[in-house]
Amino acid sequence: MSDPAIDDRAVAPAVMRGLGGRCPACGQARLFGRFLKPAATCPGCGQDWSHQCADDFPAYLVIIVLGHLLLPIVIEVNHLFAPAMGVQMLLWPLLAATLALLLIQPAKGAVIAFQWARRMHGFGAPRP
Ligand SMILES: [Zn+2]
């Protein structure tokens, strides 16, 4: 059964706005004040983002995605080109770090958006 108190916040649009770094509630303002620190409140709709509790989950998501993305590429590049070990020692860590930096903010935005949409942690309606 669905709970109407939870279902009034659509998950997919909120997560898409969070992936783009926009406020999951209104989509009008930036979610992050700094690289990985959400703004205290949304200047567009006033949503309080201090309730977010993403913790390490965005990093776990990035590790899982990058692991599944990079490992086949590393294997295939080694199979096709057999680059020198020195090249690989420079290439793969740089590529992994660059991709991780590119993915971590969208991952955190998506996690915060999901928490908001499902009313997790302090995002729930006040109890009567
Ligand atoms: Zn907003």
C-alpha cells in the first residue's frame, strides 16, 4: 500500500533535479552552496536542507559505478594495446580520480533528493 503522506513528492523528478545540482523541491535554485555542502535553505522555495543525511552513501555509489565502468575498460585496453606499466600507473588513477570528482556531486544531489522525496530523516512532515 502507498502512503499518501509520502507519495505527494515524486521521486523521479526530485532525483533528476538532485542529479543536476538543483533544489529537489522546486528546481529553481542550486542545491549546493559549496562543492559537497548543500545550501542551508533553498533561496527559491525555502526548503531546509540541514536535515539531509547522505553520509558516505554517495561515495559508495560512485565507487560501485566507477568499478563496474572502469574495470572492463582497463581489461580491454590492456588486451588491445598492452600499454607500458608506467603509462597505466599514471592513466588509470588519474581517470578514476577525475571521474569520481565529476560523479560525487550528482550522486550526493540524488541521494539528498531521494531522502527528501521519501521524507526520510528530518524531511518528514511534523507529527501532530
Ligand atoms: Zn527549492
